[in-house]
Amino acid sequence: MIKKYILLVLLFPSILLAQSERYPIFDVCKGNEINSIKDCFYETTKKHFFADFKTPAVVENEKFKGTANTLFVVNAEGDFKLIYANTPYDEVRKEIERVFSEFPRITPGWYNNHAIEMKFQLPISFPVSKNTIHNIVKNTATDKIESKEDLFEVVEKNKIADSTFLEHNSQLNIPFTHQKYVDYEFALHKANGTHTASKPYIYNEINQYLDLSKEKKKFLKPEKRTWFGNKLWNEHLLQIKKKDYWLTLDFLVDAQLGKDNSDQTYTYNNTRLVTINGGLGKNFSYSATIYESQGRFADYINSYISNTAVTTRPKFSEGLVPGRGKAKGFKTDSYDYPVAEGYLSYTPNKFMQFQFGNGKNFIGDGYRSFVLSDVSSPTTYLKMKVDFWKVQYTNVWMWNTEPSILAASNPNEHARKYVAAHYLSINLNKRLNIGFFESAISTGEQGFDAGFLNPIMFYRAVEFNRGEDAGNALVGLTGKYKLNNNVSLYSQLIIDEFSVGNLSDLGDWRNKFAFQIGAKYFNAFKVENLFLQLEYNSARPYTFAHKSPILNYGNYSQPLGHLWGANFWEAIAITRYKKDRWSGSAKIILGKKGFDYQDQAVSYGGDIYQSYEDRFADTGNELGQGNTANIFLAEFQGNYLLNPANNLSLFAGLSYRSFTPEVSLTGFPEGNNLWLSVGVKADLFNWYFDF
């Protein structure tokens, strides 16, 4: 009995010690007393971490002040691993992850005679300084990261965010919509050495100036823990992320229902679309979107779609939906119009970016653009953009189709044309930017002239040497001035043709030019997210037209420049505002345009698909001549963002249009139209009904 008692006394300290918990041990802490290992671990961890941690540039640029709560573990093998970092900046999370990955392997924590994993919290206060106190604490299952947010919610939120915005570091286009692009332009405007005209922007291009993930994370709903809730509010329908590739897929809708003041019972648009985005490696990305749509629109839009004018109506078709393409009849008074867009994107280095696909491009700082706009249907294009020093150089080669013209070699085929455009943007200083534009148009009957693939600006010389009327070319000049961090002024001048000997006589039909002036005011009157814009556009008669309509500056019976074509003036006022998930816009347009008459026997210079050989007069031409129409439009729209990952939104819109020509036309009837529309849609492109 005495022997058993002595044995128990001798073993009790060992049993007690075996059941106690021991903190992980750095090599420099070995040999310390058991009670000081904890303090040594904390101090050595902080010393290693802050010696290596570098504050990301985006945090310093935005002068962020706050705390990033970090949860990390020392696993049973003695390795440091980041679980999550509660921070709005992806760059901070990645830097924390990098620093912990550089830690040495240490002796792991110990409990009950075996190695264990131990969790710790490290708060990082910004701006980081040597005098800041960062206390590491051990984390338990019931610990709270912040008083308002429990551990599960933080982990869930970061898990969703990390897997939702895969495109933000890719070479993909940010879908171009004027409402969404206000934030991106403002970020570029505030920075030095940026270029804003060439659109769409690329995600990894904008991510340098605006933390896209931070902007979207505030809309996530981590409490939505069901599959359906996450897909509706937070995530793509399908998302795959591996080390060397990623993929997202969404099935989305554009479901609209409305009523205008015409005799038709109601208006609607029913679009089902599938969009796939992905990346292979760091430099290659791809995107594809397929739309299947049926719709009946406001009365004046239906009149445009069903217009029988020979310069507009596609052959073998029942109509042309503006900005989308050929339409066929659906039921008795609606239209079916499928659209497919997609592209491959490759960035070989930090200076160059290439794209090839079917879609739209835009060059300009205004709501409209004479240089290159997105009002026509998608077209096949090849784009090269070079960005270095103070220069950005954009080349766009387009393989266009003219459905109202039959190919001479095949009466069953639409005519083809080729358009090549160069745009050179130069920052002369921190405030002033100027741009030079040149484009050339060639017919498709003889195939594509390889001379137009040359990226150097000399198209005028190529066109001249190919022979008279073998092609067409335009030149232009753009300007942008940064008045201050909130206001910019911009302008465009496009010259189609100019009679040097008759500079004083603007009535000479050969003086074909268009110009734009405008101003943008970000955070207007110190109201955050309030945006104001004023713009004036004017195009002389016969601008963008040609002797042979196939050589005009157009695509798919629509202009490549301004939506109104030529022979007009227009004034625009726009305001946009957003608050949390809500956003809204108001737009007012006032203008005057000269149309041709119904028989189209004489061209008054407004329809760019009419030959200028049929012109009204050689001299005495005036802006708005012909069948003069006064145009007034007012449009109001509100949006509520549902899913920040795929831009799905609820919306409501109200528009009013007053159109008063001297003589009513089939495609452009006289009258006033009031149109109310509501629905749900994915904001992926601009749709212009303001004509």
C-alpha cells in the first residue's frame, strides 16, 4: 500500500503536466521557463510579422484608418496559416497571407501528450507604425472578433467574397454602362497619368486605382446561408477556382413590363441570357454571352424597328432592333432578336493588351461619341491597346456588315466592309490630355487590305494611294482638361472632309465635320456620389456619309458615331446618384435634326446611308435642313442592386419623348410618347432609345 502511494506521488506531477496546455515555441524561446513561453511566443510572432509586413499602396493612397482583425493558426506541424483577415482590401489580405507563409516552422502547441492546432487573433491597426500596440490573443470557440460580428459571419463573408469576384484581377472587360462607369472614371480622374477615353475598361486596369472588391463586398449578405440565397444575393450561379484557371457561369434575365400611351396593350422585353467568363493562367481570359430575346417596345421604337426605308431595313428580315441587330416577327406585333457576343483577351506584359471577338467598343469621354460609339450592333473586332509613359495607343479593326445592302458577288449575302481605327491619347501634363484619331473604311468585295492592319497612323495616305473612291477615311482630335479633382472638360472634333478653298463658307457641302463639348462634375456640390454632366453635340450635313453608302462610317444600318447620324445639334443634361444598393439617373435632351422625306429622292445630309451624290445643294446647306424635326426627351430611371457578382438589378423607368417633324415619316412618326417600364435585368450594356 505504501509503495502504491509513493508511486502515485511521483507520477502526479507528470500527469498534471501532461494534461496542461503549452504554447508553440520558437527556437529563440527554447529553454525559457514554462510560464514565459506564452509571452515569448507573442512577442516573437509580432516581431517577425511587422518586420516583413508592407502596407499595400492602395491603402496608403486612400489614407485608410482602421483595424484589420486577423485570425491565424499554428497547426500541428508548426506552420503558420492565415484563416481570414477581416479587411475591405484584398491587397491587405494577400499581404498578410504572404507574411505568414514566410514564417519559420516552429514547435507546435501541445496538449494531452500530442501536438495540437492553436488559433490566435492579431489586430492590425492602420496606418501601421512602430508606436502602435498590436496585442495577440488566443482565440477560443466563443471568442468574438468584433462586438457586432461573430466569427461565423466573418468567416462566411470572407469565404463568399474570395470566391465571388474572380474577375477582378483578370483581363476581362468591365461591362460598359454609363451609370456604372461614373465610379471608374472618377477614380481615373483623381489619379495622375491615366487615360479615360478608350472603353470598355479592363478589370485589372481599374483595380489599380479603385478597390473593386471593397466596393462590392459591402453589398454581400453573409446571413444568406442557403444555396438559393447565396446565388441570388452574393454569387455566380457556377464558379470554379483552381490554381491555374477559373470559370464563372450565370443564367440571367432581362424581364421588362411596361405601358406607353399608344393603343398597344403593353410593352415587354423577355431576354434569357447565359454568360461565361474565365481565365487560363495570369495573362489569358475569355468571355461569351448569348441572348435570346423577344420584345414589344414603345410605339416610336416599334416604328423604327419596322421601318421599310431601303437604307435601314435589313434584307431577308422583318426589322432592325436598335443596338442589337436583325429581328423577325414574333406572334402578331412583337419581335424576336437573338444576339451573341464574346471575345478572347490576352495581356502579354504590362504595356500591351489584345482582344479578338464580337462586341462593341467606345472611344470618348462623353455620353455620345463621334469617334467611335457603342450604338450599333455588335461586330467582329480585333483590338490592340498599348499603354506606356504618357501615351495610350488604341487600334480597333472591325469586320462590319451592312444588311440593307446585298453583296455584289452573292445576292444572298449581306455586304461586308472593313473599318480600321487608330486613337493616340497623350497626357501633356497632369491636367491636359489630347488625342488624335484616324479611321479608314474599305469594302469587302476584294477582301481585307493588309495595309489597314498596320498599326501606324497613316490611313489617309493608304486611302489616297489605293485609288479614288476605293475607300474612305476620317480624322479627328479630342481633348480633356482636368479643372480640379472633381471637374473635367472634354471635347471632340471629327473631320470627314473639308474644302480648304471655302473655309469661310460653311454652307459648302464639302465642309463635313462634327464636334462635341462637355463637362463632368463628380461628387457635385460636395455631395458624395452625385454626378452631373452637360454636353453639346453637332454634326454638319453629309458628315459620315459617302458617295457609295457601303463606305460610310456605319455598321449594320446604324452609325458608328453619334446615334442621330448627321445634320443636327443636340444638348444633353444628365444627373446620376447612388446610395447603398440604390441608384438613379435623370436625363434631358433637346435637339433639332434634319431628316429626308419619305421618298428619299433627295439627301438633306441627315441619313448617313444616303449617297451624298443625291445631295440637296452644293452650297447654302444649313444645320437641320430638310424635313426639320424638333426633339425633346426626358428619362428617369431607378435601380436596386440585387447581386454585385453579376450586376442583376431591379429597375423602374419613365420616359417622355416629343418628336415634331414638318412631315411625319413611317420610321419616325410625329407624336408624343410617355413610357413606363419596370422589371429585373443584368446591366451588361448600354441601350439607347433617345433618338
